[in-house]
Amino acid sequence: MSKNKLLRMDNVGIVVESLDEAIAFFSEIGLMLEGRGTVEGEWAGRVTGLGSQCVEIAMMVTPDGHSRLELSKFLTPSTLSDHRTAPVNALGYLRVMFTIEDIDELVSRLTKLGAQLVGEVVQYENSYRLCYIRAPDGLLIGLAEELGRK
């Protein structure tokens, strides 16, 4: 009996209130819009278990082309719950972490767009400087600057 081999992780899905604002925010971090469109129909509802649905989706890709975020704005049915204000120790999916070149510069740009630093920027050994931020819509994002790469 052969074991099924994992090929890759395709994307992380995030449900958002405003697709335009989410695209602008993740573009500021450095992701690029790969595509945008509407997904609806009986087949989509069978995948999600939601029945009839209409979802506007934007696929964002990292500069290396390996990682993607699927941003979804549900037109129907409307969203039922909101986890954006959950503390960082809440059960379930927590955040997306991005490795960036200059954490201070990016945090400065993102706070000007309404993001908030959750704690503080800290250094882990001689490896990384790290922080969590909340995007203007409440999404929790991790940022990591790899030390010694400049």
C-alpha cells in the first residue's frame, strides 16, 4: 500500500469585509494580486456546505510565487461569526506570518494605514525580529525580519 505524498500547500483562506481594503493592505506588505473573480453555483456550495452562495475572491501571491492568500468576501450567505478580536491564544487558526526585509519601516507604513501593533517588536536570539499587528479590519498578521540578511 503506497502512502499519498503531499505536493504543496496551495493557499490560506481569509474571509474579509472589504475585498478592496484587504487587497490594498496585503499589497502594502508586498503580495501581488494574481486574480479576482466571483465564485458561485451549486458546485461551490457543495464544497463549503453552505448551499447556495456567491463569493467574491481575490488571490494574492508572495513575490517568490510559492505562497498565496485567498481573500473571500461572502455576498451570500452573509457571515455568521467574527473571530478578528480573539486574543492570540484563542483556539483555531491564528495568523499568517510574513518574512520581510525591514520590520520597522513596514510597521511604520502599516500603522499609517490604520494597523495596530499588538505587543511590541522583539528580537529572538540573533535570528529574527518579530511582531504581531492587527490590520485595520482586525486580521492578525505576523511579521518577521530575518537578521543578518541586510
